Amino acid sequence: MNLQPLFDNIIVKRIEEEEKTKSGIVLPDTIDKEKPQKGEVIAIGEGKITDSGNKIDMQVKVGDQVLFRKYSPDEIEMDGEEYLVMTQSDVIAIIK
């Protein structure tokens, strides 16, 4: 990908998971449902610069699977793929 995020921004590819009911019925994509808040980090910036000039290093790295805040990411499309752009502080957790 030819996109390099700046500062503490990260680019995430949403991880789509197949939805099933408790009885095992797979819900099709046409069902009106919320998008998952889980994704894989594709690119990261170099870190945040504080007002005093100190650099805060990134805690996430490329390849990490993360959970993120529901309304935080901006959606972009590049080369026919959908990506999310958010700040590192929008990430709630790294999935291990």
C-alpha cells in the first residue's frame, strides 16, 4: 500500500467475521447489522509529538489485531479496498 500515516495515526483493515445465531444459522450480509470493531493494523505513523517536543512511541505494530472505538475511524478506499484511519488512542485493546 502506498499510504504512510503521520504521527500517531494508524491504518486498519476491518476483519469481517461471519455472524451466526445461537442455533447456528448464518446471517447474510444483507441483514442490517453493525460493522465489527475489530481489525488488523496495516500501517502505523512514527508516534505522537507532545507539546514539549517529546516523542511518544507507538504501542501497536503492523500485523496486530486490535479492537477499536465504534465511531472513531474515518473510512477511506484505496485500490478498491476499504481501510480505516484512526489514532492510536482510538484502539481499545490488542488481541493476543
